[in-house]
Amino acid sequence: MGMSKLSFDSVDVLIYDPVPANRTATRAALYALGFRRTEMVSTPDAFVEAVQKRPPDIALCEAQGAADEVCAIIQQMRQGGTGDNPFIAIIVTAWDKNTGLINKVISSGADDLLLRPFSTALLGQRIEAIIERRKGFVITTDYVGPNRRRDESRPSDAETFEPPNSLKMKAKDKLSAEAIARRLDGELKSAREKLTREKLRRDAFQVCVLWRLLQDAMPAEAQTMRDIVKLETLARSIGARCVDAGFAPALDWSQQVAAAAEGLARNMDRNAAMHLLGHAALSLHLVFHPEKTPADQVSEIDATVAIIRARHQAQALAS
């Protein structure tokens, strides 16, 4: 299918690039492809603000100079933390690709990485791919974005789903503004619910895994402190999501997990804190996995813990 069948005149594009000449070049290429509604910003903060004010259908973000910040913003966005639409199409642009940058962009959940200088035709092909063949999204504890099957370290049990794609609705389906607003609204509502539910399920499981790792850990180890901090962060994030999602029992248990983590961090009575943590972690997990028996629950947690331990041992041996 050629670009001729696609129409871009109603598509909202947001371009972030700190360099004026490059912003203009990107805009000119988009204009040549038929895009007429482009907004340009020159700082990461202005990018976040624009996304919150009116989520675009597609964003082009320059990584050069602030790759960490840009990728963190995209990751926040994908996790539902910025703007009304966590699923907008995102192409990251960069001048030189190195493994570090590629990994950052992939882990952020962006749809694509495009190297500069690029031709108008290549940009068109990449945009067309997001319309015609966008990858299904997965949700894991620390990643929401296109399914990267090649990456074996990502859990493969994550089911993929088709993210809402307002770019496609406008460019290919050519729906009216009202029809798009209605359809996007419905799809976003159910996709956001899915995101919240799946994040809660995975984060609750992660809490149990951290509890098991902490059970056998030496209190003074650096890794132990990192795990305690991660545990508290997860518990707070679960609590925040539960407030919105109406999971009252889970809110209670997540607060107890956070309290136990705080107790561990402050070196209070370790046995009491671990006891509270275990009870709260398993109870929290069961709220989101009501179909599981406690025995299923423990064997799944232990299987994951065994994998993590083996990986830690391999890393220790390698270093």
C-alpha cells in the first residue's frame, strides 16, 4: 500500500528538537509528506507540557544531548504518568547510534529510532509502518511498549494488545473528528484499564519476589538496600494506582508493604518487619490473582526467585 492512500492533513504532530535548524528540517520533511498540523518545542519540559495539554497523534523526539531525559519522559508517558494518551506513536531521532542509545530507546517504549540525516521518503516509510504494521504492546513491571520479541530477557508471558492508534484513525481510516474522538475515548479507556490492571498484577508479583529475596539476604549488603528501596517505591506506586482504580483492599496491603520496607530500611525489628512484609505481600498478590491457590502462588514466586538468584550468581562469577 503506498503513501498516496494515506492522508495526513488532520494528524497532530509534535516535534521536540533543541536545534532550530533541525526542527525546521523535520517540519519541512513532514510538510512534504502532507502533514499540516505540527507543533515544535525546544526543551524536554516544553515537550511534556505539550503532551499534557493536547496529546499529539505522533511525536518526533531528538535524543542527542539529553538521551537519558528524553527516554525517561517516554517511559513515564508509556506507564501512564504523562498526558491522557500513553500510546501515542513516538519516533526518536538521533545523529549517531551506539548500543547504549539503542538500548535506552528500546527500553523507553518508543515505536522507532530514526538516524539523521534522513530522507523524506524514509521518514514516510517509518510513519507508514506505524500506521500499517504497528507492533503490539506489552506491559511488564518496568516496560510498556512495542513487543521486542528478540529480547529474550523480557518475560515472554506478557500478552500483547493493540494500542489505540489515533495516527491510523486519522491517516488511514479517515474518520470524522467526532468519530475519532469517540472511538479514541473508548479505546483509551479500556487500554488504560488494561494498563492499570496488568501493572498492578505484575507489580504485586514483583513485591512478593523482593520479599523472598530479602528473606535470605544479608541485611548489610548493598543489593539488599537497593531491593528495600525498590520495594517501597513499588508499594507506593501500587497504592497510587489503587486509589484511582478502586481497589480498596489492595491499597491497605500496599501501605503495609511500604511500612514494612520502611522498618527494614531503618533497621527496626527485622523479624517483625519481615513477618509483616510476607503477610502483606502475599495478601496483596492474591487481590490481583484471585484465581491462584496459595500453593500456586508460592511455587511461581520461588521459580522466579531461582532464576534471579542464578543470574546474580552468574554475574558475581563473571565479575
